[in-house]
Amino acid sequence: MTDTILKVKNVSHWFDSNRVLHNVNLDIKRGQVVALVGPSGCGKSTLLRAIVGTHPPLRGEITMRDRGEARLVTSPGRDRGIVYQRYSLFPHLTARENVAFGLMLDETGIPFRLFCRKAWKKLRKNHLEQAAEMLEKMKLGASLNKYPPEMSGGMCQRVAIAQALIMKPAALLLDEPFGALDEATREELQRILLTLYAENQTAREEGRDPPHTVVIVTHEINEAIFVSDRVVGLSQYWDWREAGETSCPGATIVYDKKAPVFSPDDERDFLSFRDQKDEILHAVFDPEFCQSYREYVALARTGSARKISNRSKR
């Protein structure tokens, strides 16, 4: 059985005459943490929304494989969890109640909660216990009963991530999740992502399927390399003439390579991956350098996960 969990095939999208995405192909395997980078306006969020299912592509298709079954993505579904830069929490619910809210909607209906009060009370207790465990994982064990207005932006973003993770999605999608945070808080949340990857590695060593597959859209290249095991560059700066086009038909994938894998306790040594950062700046962000769209695509649709090693390099 294939371990490809998300498949983007020949996806193109446009808005009237504005060509945004062109022939995007991407396979993501179970347990990968993939960072998606690219210049402003290249369609990173458009691609992510297509994967979420809120804005299906005008051409091509996206499929999700969960529990062995491949399904065409045409609308949002539980198999994909999404966290945006601007978190959306219910201000009248505590952190624990916010995290448990999705479980309530997924496992119960209004008639059950109204007319099966004893069973609902027992299930509600279980939901809140699961939410507390997830918030402990997010290092918010002391803030279970705080309301969003009582928490910092970084704390609220952790609650939003916990909201998504508690539903056990096949893929967790993050759209610039740390963009509005200060540097110290941003680093804390980056290390939470490294913790998820470490859990994947432990699962592999024990012969289990890795539980977390993550796609993170970010404009920060250092962050992309630090938190992921694979960096994908989407750009409108590529040699579209090579593809037989008479004008730029939109952004496509021009970079796809492994990244060094860090453990949650490793120092953020940006110098250790400076060469890869410079390569990404050159291949993805430089409008004066329109390379072949194949030149920096080393993984294409065969990317594989790497074991964690202290400050490992390419």
C-alpha cells in the first residue's frame, strides 16, 4: 500500500485573466513535514485552500488517502486540519472547552445532548480529558481554564493547533501560523512542530505509522528549513518558455529538496543551513534568475523522511 497521503496532480488555478498556479504536481508522504515557500503573490495560500477544499482548483485534481482509501478533494473534510495566522477561538469558551468543541460536533448531535444527558455527560468528560492532554502537549497545562482574552497571541495559537490535532487529521495544514508572533514565541511554536516530527520518528522505530503529516506555508526561509524535513518552493519566476508557453501561465514548483532535521532541543543554528537558504533565495525568490523548473526539483514526487540527528546537515 502506498504511503503517499496527499497528491496534487496537474493543478492550475486562475482568477479571470490573473494566472496564479500552473501545472502544480506534489506528492506528500505520511509523516513528512513539508514547508511551502515562495514570493508574495505566487499562490501559496491558493494552493493550501485548494488542499483544504474551500477553493477547488479550476484544472487538475487533489486526492487524500486516509486509512487506505483515496478520495478526491472537493470540499473541507475531517482528514485535513487547518490553522490560520489569525486563529479563530470562541472567546466565551475556555482553552479546554475550545479544544474539545470539535470532538463534540463530530461525535454528537443536538438531540443526543438534549435527550441522552447521562451518556452525554460521560462523553463530555472524556472529551475534556482528551483536550487537557492535548493542551499539556502544547505546554498549556496551567492554562486549561483560561479564556482567549486572558491568553497571549502565542498561547491562543497553541490552542488553535491543539484544536486541529485533537481531531487526528491525516494532514495538518498551517497557513503562516506564526507570522504575527514575536521572535521568542515563534521559536517556542517552531519547537512544538519539531516535537511532532520526533513523535513520527518514535512511531517509525516502533513499527507504527507516523501520526503527523504537516504542510506549513511560511514566508520565513529559516523557519521553513528549521521545522521541516522537506522544502518546496513555489514561484512565478521560472523559464516558462521551456514549457512551450508564450507568457507566464502562473507559479509552479521550482524547488523541492530535503532539509536538515533537528530535534526539539537543538540550537537554532542558522549558519548550519546557510547554503540551502541561499539556494532557495536564488532559485525561488530571484526574479532575475528564471531557471528551468526542473533544475532544483530533487525530490519531485519521491520525497522520503529522514531520521533525526543532532544538527544534521544536507
